[in-house]
Amino acid sequence: MSKNRRAINGAVHHLTRGAVIAALYTVLTLLANAFGLANNAVQLRFSEALCVLPAFMPEAVPGLFIGCVISNILTGCALWDVVFGSLATLIGAFFTMLFFNSRAGKSRLIWLAPLPPVISNTLIIPFVISYVYGSENSIPFLMLTVGAGELLSCALLGTLLTAVIMRRFPHIAGGGK
């Protein structure tokens, strides 16, 4: 196979994985929304578990961002929530990729991969809830509730997803090589 053909196949593979991640994020958010868990002061988006994926594959970063944009639009979020909520996911995903997408990072420190999304959402989303939706709750209280939801959805479910990837899909855990 020629070098150009391999490059094209690799690009298509990455684009497809990113699109699948965006679709999964959207479906999981819509599922959480059906139970009233996707928005408000306490958020338990099952889709946030996917925020560990940039530790294994860089194409997860745009996939998570696009999935979050689509999810926020479909669940009826206000424009500024779509913008800043999606940016919070993008920031968390980017720093997960930056800190953990290396062979060295995949050994012991991989279990810390949920931290960047938890931190970015805990710091950004309370301001969105307060200023965009006029919540009467204080910012520290909203940080507590959003942070708790992120710990459950991203840290707990994300850690379970990481364990499954590490055990069942070592080719993904090793960077797909």
C-alpha cells in the first residue's frame, strides 16, 4: 500500500472514530435528558464518561466537542450554554489529551484522566447556570452540585470505561499500534 493511501486511510479512520464519539456523546446525553439528568444544577450526563477517551485517541477531542454542541442544541440549552458548555468540554478534553496521550501517561497516571473535564466543567458550568439561566443558587453551591455530577459521570463512569479499555482493548490503550 502506498504512503499516500495509508495516510488517507488513517485520516478516514480518525475522522470516523471522532464522528462515532460525537454520536455516542449525543445519544448518551439524550438518554440522560430523558430522565431529567442532563441539565440544571445537578447534572449527571452519562456521556461525560467519554471524556477520558482523549487519553487514548486525540480524535476524541473534536468528537466530544461536536457531540456536546449537538447535545446542548437538542436538549434546548440557551445559546450561551451551547457556547460555554461546549467550550468547557473542549477544554477538559484538550487537557486530557495533552497530559495523558503518551505511552508514559498510559501506565500509572491514566487513572487521573477524568480530572481535566471534571475541573473545567466545575469551574465554567456554574457561571453558565447562574448568568445564563438566572439561577438563584450561589456560584459555590453550583460548583458543588456540578462538581458532584461530574465526579459521578466523568470520574466514576470514566474510570470504569478506562478499566474496560485497558483490559479489553489494549490496542486502543496502546495508542492503536
